[in-house]
Amino acid sequence: MTQVSDEDRAAVAAQLGRTPRGMRAVAARCPGGHPAVVRTNPRLEDGTPFPTLYYLTCPRLTSLVSRLESAGVMREMTDRLAVDEELAGRYLRAHELYLAERDAIEPLGTTVTAGGMPGRVKCLHVHVAHSLAAGRGVNPFGDEALDLLADEWPAGDCASKVKN
């Protein structure tokens, strides 16, 4: 993880089309060196709780993950949690690690993390961001999504416009 430079802030603002909120660090970078995932503060500047510790900013990867979501991948992943105890256990551990890491910065007094953990898969962007920031093997659904996208990312300049 790298501290946030003015250049990184400007890059993330351009990626998001708005000023980033609660940005703490760049947690992962795209193949072109641009920020891909940022680590955020558990509270926004105005004190509002913000349980999403890792936020996907790479426009190319965000678009690709959105395509997976539209194809129903999250529903299939959630269904597997009910029948695969080992997977459910790994997902629960991802949730616990996410919570512990966030609470080490600032406890929010809640067990809500992000992306539907640990009972469902609600936002695949969160899980991909978690996998990129924490490393493979931590979040099973982030890893699976990255595997599904392996032929398309990382490749090329992520800052260029994505063609669907």
C-alpha cells in the first residue's frame, strides 16, 4: 500500500468523476500504474460511517466486474454459500479479516463489512477490490471474479475507454 500523493488523488478523482471521499492509501494499482483500489477511512470527513474499506476505482476493471454482476454471477455465488460449507467458511474468514483490518483503523461498533459478507454476495466490486488489496487467497469470490476476467484484466491501459 502506498500513501496518497496529489497525483494519485487527481487520478482517482478522474476515474470516479468526483472528489474521492475518505481516501487513505492506494491499495493496488492497474497494469499501467494507475490506482486500481483505494483504502478508505472507516468514517468520512463528516463522521458518517463508511464500512467499505477497499474501493475499486480502475474504470476498466469496474466495467468488467459490472458485466459479471449483470450476468448473474453474484446470485450463483450466493447460492453456493448455502451448499458448500468450506466455501462459506472461507467467506466468513474474509469477512472477519476485513472487519479486523477496518476496526484496527477505527472501530465502527458494527459487524457490517461490505459486499454482503458473510451471508451473501451483494457487490462483486468490493470483493475484487479486497482480493487485489489483501492478496489472493483472502476473499474467495474476489479471486473467482478475477479468474473469470483473467483474459481481459490485467491487460492494456486500464485508463483507456472500455469497449463493451
